[in-house]
Amino acid sequence: MALLDGSSFTTRRVAYWLMHLFSLQVLFLTAPIMTQVILSDFQQALPTTPQELHVDCSARAISNEEMKPIFQGNLVTPQMVRSYQPVFSAAFIAHVEASQDEDEEEKNRLCGVVPLPNHDTDWIRMFSAFMVNQYNWSQNEDLSAWLLGNRLDGFSAMMNSVKEDDEEKQAIIRRIRDNAFPAVARLQELIEQI
């Protein structure tokens, strides 16, 4: 929950973005007599003023309990397309929506949902989806160029910055590339066993 002085247009605009970007509950304080917030256990009170912002960080802002295709007609449902990177994921989805002329099925293929882990074996599904997305993106010239120029994607820039004559790092990159397909195949086998 966020508590804001609701009399300011700027405050309302900030609250709007907080609510939509981070799934926050916002309560506007319009009476200047509000001096405390009673916590949900009713055992504690937090001193406050209408000029203060309170954010409840105990709620899950991002959930994967109901995963669905990101693109559905005129509806775009933001979800993770890269593990634990909601800002990158939102930027990537927006770029695909704005730049790709492909049909909805292709956009959803490029924006495969990467599930967040809730259980000890969920990392297998998460990593598999992440690797499939990385491969799909690498096969698209526009997306590859966008990733290299995007400051939210440090991995692509780091991999691209390795000098050709740096044999030690080039060997690591070759090892990663050579083992990517076998790794995805093994992850699929493990997913079937779960």
C-alpha cells in the first residue's frame, strides 16, 4: 500500500505509475489530520504525514500464477521474457510490439514467457525458457542489434566486447555455444520428469 497526498496532480501521476508498474495499492490522503498508519496486525502504528509515501513491499509485485501469451489481439500482458528482469522484459516487449511486423504468433514466439520459480524445480523451466528466448532473439537481426545497443542488456554487450585474440575468453564463449543445444535438450528431459 502506498499513502500519498492526493491533492497534487504530480503526486497523482506518480501514484498512477507506481500502481501500474509495480501493482501497488495506493491510498490518497486528502485530510491533513492523518498522522499515523495502522498496520494490518493492529498492534503497531506508523507515524506519517500527507507528504509521505508508504510502499508495502510485502506483496508480490510480479506473479506467474497465471501465465498466458503476451500478445492477444489488442491486449499486451507484460510478463518476464528474461529471468528476474522486469524492466528489461517490459522494454523488450515494447520493442517487439513497436518494431515487428510479424503476426501475433511470431511476436509471442519472440516473447516467450519465462516463469518465475516458486518451487525447488522451477528453475529448470525458467532456465529452459530463457535459453529458448535467447536463441530466438539471436536469429533475428533487428532484435540482435537492439540488444547490443540496449543498456538494460549487459550480457550481449559483454559477450560482443570479447576481443578475437583473447583465447581464454573465446574458449569460454565457444564452450557455452557448443553446449547450448545439449543443455536445452537435457532441460526438456528434466521438465518431463517433474
